[in-house]
Amino acid sequence: MLVGEQPGDQEDRQGKPFVGPAGRLLDKALADAGIERSSLYVTNAVKHFKFLLRGKRRLHKTPAQLEIRACHQWLAGEIASIHPRLIVAMGATAARAVLGKVTAIEPNRGRVIRPHDDPTVGIGAHILVTVHPSYLLRLRTQDRKLAYRRFVADLHRILPYVSRATDAARVRKAPSAFIERRVP
């Protein structure tokens, strides 16, 4: 299960997660890591697009803790329905939503956190923290290649979980990962 922050402008308009620029980069990184996106359940921690209107453009605004908590029931429902063996929290907002606490990305990045390693985590799945693909899009060109390779290496860590998860997903029909509701 991949968990991002919130829908972006394109995701909000299309009603599907990761279909904009960050989604295209995620698709490329997954392919480079040898993972089919169709074998994963993809969602967001916050179900609405928080933005600032600038002329005709809707610019992303980071969700507040209150918004993360307000949407947690939907994320918890998705987790309970999917029963993932691994949850990949992409970015600080997703890590906070999944782990239930502020979590620094770099010190935790790329390592699998097991529930028994951290008793404050109330989820039975293992958790992998990494950057959000939109982070890579904001980097200077010279820094982007190395950061992208690190992101692909992080995603590569999920391979042992994907093969078994794919078989289970065929048996039980997983709910679709579309954005269902808007929370004020």
C-alpha cells in the first residue's frame, strides 16, 4: 500500500491518486524498481486538496494536523480493508498519518519499521518511510538524479512484499483508491 499526502490539482480534478506530474514520476520510479503499479493499492492520507487560489491556479498547501486527523478514519478503513503487509508512507504528512506522530523523513528513510520495533504504531503492517515524488520535482536539476536513484532504491525495498501482496489482492477484491470525500 502506497500512501501519499493529499491529492494535487490533477488528482482532485480526475478523482484518482497520483495522476499528475508526481504520479508520472512515481510510475517511472516504480517501473525502474521492477514493480507494477497495478500490484499496489495507492491512496492519500488526506482526502481533499488543500490549496491557495492564485489567479486561475490552485497552489498546493500542506495539510494541518487537524485535517490529517479528520481524514484518518478513511485511511484506517482502507488499511483495515486491504490488510497490507507493508505501507509505504511517502512524505512527512503520510508518515505522520500512518505512524500517528511527527516522523523525520531522512533518519527513517529506506528502513522498514516493524510494529514490534515501535510499540506506539498501532498498525500490524510493516512501514517504509520515503520521500514524496513531488519532493523530487522541486529539486534543482543537478540534485534530482541522485535523489531519484535513492527514491528508486527505497521503492526497491518493497519487492519482497509485492509478490505475496499481489496474490492476495487477486483473491479479495480491494476497494478502488479514488478520492471519495472532501473534508472542510
